[in-house]
Amino acid sequence: MNVTSHDPKVQAGDLGSLLRYWRDARGVSQLDLSLEAGISQRQISFIESGRSVPGRDTLLALAQTLEVPLRERNALLLAAGYAPIYSEAPWNAQEMHSVVRALERVVRQHEPFPALVMDRDWNVLMSNDAAPRFFNCFIDMAAREGPRNMLHLIFDPRGMRPFVADWEEVARSLLQRVYRESVGHVVVDHTRRLLDELLAYPGVPRDWKTHHGSSATHAAMPMIPLGLVSDGVVLRYFSMVTTVGTPQNVAAQELRVECMFPADDVTEALHQQLLAAHGATSGKPGDSGGQLEEPPS
């Protein structure tokens, strides 16, 4: 279901529509929500109709049951007349120091394979040294003025796209993933804008929502790999994604680490040869990670 996110500057009278919005987005009836949250159906009905305002703990219990993202929980609290409780400080704020240090360790330990830290829109915030070194084997990353976004790098005909094997299959899988992995598993405005930007590139398959086929190569694997062609040889990689457990900060919930792994023995053997052939050297011990592109301001 496509739904639209709400402006966090909501009014108190919006609470009922916001709660109904999230309940509808999750496909949950008032009765089901009542049973799951331990709150009477009558009270939920009164909240949605605007006849009553719940206590903060009750509202948070409903939001938790509906798996409302932290950013949108703050909007619910504001609509009910309460102060937000989840910090919306940026990812590199002082309060995020321990998380950022942990992310730096994760990406650094993934050498010599690329590892990236991205926000909910796939903007690259941090990377290990291997990531820019690897992509520089295909294109001149220093010559790119932007966008500072991993998906744009893959979809852009002036970026990595000419080197992507099975382009249409990869494009469909990435578009489906963006649609599926939106924070809170709801397609909100920022997700729709990102999808529109990607679909604006030439040659992007329009049947990405309904297409379920796969090539013979992909059918033999438990995942759809990203194949990159170098000197006539296809190197195949797949990704594993890590998120921050039990986050209490909006930015922390929206961060994810994407680590690329070789999908077969041939790729693993050729990966370091590729870096060496292009004059890449490994980062010095203690480096805190490189940048694929400048992070968004």
C-alpha cells in the first residue's frame, strides 16, 4: 500500500487520523489492535474519532504495536499534545558517538571488500577504504559531482551502470528492495521521490513491481547478485545489511550498514587482483573509513 508521511508539525486534532492512518497501513482492525496492545477497542475508537486523548504510555503502546517508525512516533506524540521523546539529532551528533564508532569498526573490519553506511535514502555517510578504491576501478569517482547516493551511482549511465551485468534484472531487484525496505515498511513521500528519480533514468524497466523472473545464473543462487564487468569478466557480489538494534534515536533507526561479499570463488580470487591492477593500496591501520562520496549536507 502506498501511503503518505505526515508533516511532523501536526496539530492536536490530527491524532485520530494519524492513528487510523497507521492502523490502515498495517492492515489491522481496531479489534486486532485492541487485542495486541491490551487497550480496549472502545478507547481506540474514541481516539480515532477525536473524542478522547490517550495518556502518553497508552499512545506509545499503540505505536509500538503498530511498529510505527520513531520519526513518526514523535509526530503522534505532538498530535496528542506531548513533547517528542525520540531524539532527531543527526547521525554524526555527539549523542551518536558510540554508534558511529561501532559503525567505523564494522566497515573497517570488512576490508578488502566494500562496506558502506547509508541513511534511509541510500545516501552514503561513511565507507571503508575499499569502497572508493573498488569503484575507482571502474569510474573516476573524483570526477563525480553527485549525486552522493549509492542507488544513483548504480543507475546513472555516467556512473556504474555500463558495468552492471544483467542490468534490467539488477534494476528491478533494487527498485523492489527500495519499495520493500522503507523504514517502517511503508512507502512514504521520501521513498516515492527516490523511486521517481531512479525511474527517470533512461532504460529503467517499468515492470519492476510485477516482474518475478530471474536469469539462469541468478536462479542457481540464493540471492540476486550484483554483477560488475571488468575486462570481459563478470565479478559477482551480494550484500548483507546490518541495522542498529533497539534504537532510541531517529537517525540510529534509519542507518544501515551494507557489506559487499563475493558471491563465488572466482570473484573472491579476482577481487584483489582487480584492486592491485588499478594501483589500489589498502588503508593504513587505524583509519576510520573513507568516503565513497561526500555525505549530504
